[in-house]
Amino acid sequence: MNDERIKQVIEDHREELDRLASMTDDEIDLSDIPELTDEEWDRAIRGKYYKPVKQRLTLRPDADVVEWFKRTSPKYQTAINDAPRKHMNERRRKNK
């Protein structure tokens, strides 16, 4: 869908979108959507429909850490990114 078509769809549904945007969480009917358990969230696949924005950053990890990731994963850069993400998600769950 090109940008002009997206803008047209938004304008065609502006009233409904504005009404939805003004609703509080308590006003949204979730009765037909079951709540997910922690186990279901643990099995969720990250990035299936979403690709996070990457940021270029220079880090200087210890050489043995880099070597371990290279030895244990053919996609070691992804594995290096996944380690702090896992830590971040665990901290988020604990701080809820």
C-alpha cells in the first residue's frame, strides 16, 4: 500500500479512529480476547511481524565474550543482541 492510499484510508476512517484513540483502557471491550499467560508469552516469537530499529553503536566487550559468541552461534551478532534483550525483558517482568 503506497503512502497516498494509506492517507486516504486514514481519512476515510478518521471519525472511527478518533473515537478509538479517545477511549481509555477501561472502555475497551476485551471480553472476546483471552488474556495470555506467562508461559504463552515465553513461547512468543519476537520479530515475526515487527523488526526493531537498529542503532549503530561501538562496544568493546571482552575478547573471550566475543569469541564465545562466535564459537557458539553462526549468527553471533544476533546472539549478542539477544543476551541484553533477554535481560531487559526479565527485568521488565520483575518490575511490573
